Amino acid sequence: QVQLVESGGGLVQAGGSLRVSCAASGRSSYGMGWFRQAPGKEREFVAAISGSGHIKYYADSVKGRFTISRDNAKNTVYLQMNSLKPEDTAVYYCGVLGEFYYYNYYEKYDYWGQGTQVTVSS
């Protein structure tokens, strides 16, 4: 069993930055990803990182603005979000991926955190 706890969300103005974190209990060498869900919308893929940290994927909507990273010694994955836009407003969830090949399929994730709210004001 893996437990995930997200933190670092908040309110920021457009153009600003935030870093959200996801602390995992137990195993730390698995692929992990971030998804987000805005009100009335489906959960969408944001970014994923392999267990080693060497492979990263991003949604086109965040490429060049967001950076995913991990510190396996701390069992923590980070999502640095820069140049934030109002359309980035959502609850951000981190998850543990069973098979990294399916990084952008939320149903392929084995565990999820409770989410952290990110709100970007215009």
C-alpha cells in the first residue's frame, strides 16, 4: 500500500509560480504522474516521470512552463509551475503508475493522493 500526500497548492496571480509536492510512503522507485481536474471537466494528464527520473513527459498545454522532478531519497515528486495562467486552475493530483508506458491514462495509476487546489487569478 502506498499513501500519497500533495501539498503546496494555493492562490497565485497569472504569470506567477507555484511548486506542488507529492510525498509518498513506501515504495519510491515507480513512475509517477500529475493530473489535474477543473470543475465540470475530466481529469487530464499534466506530467509524468519515470522511477529513475530520466524520462519525463508533459502535456502540450504545460510544456515549457511546468517541470516535473523527483527526489527518491525523500520519496517526493515535485511539479514546478511557472508562467501560470487562469486555465491552469484545478485540483492537482499525483499518482503512482503501474506501467510507465501508460503514463497519460489515469485509470492505469494504482494510487492517488487527495489533491491540492491551485487557483490562478487573472
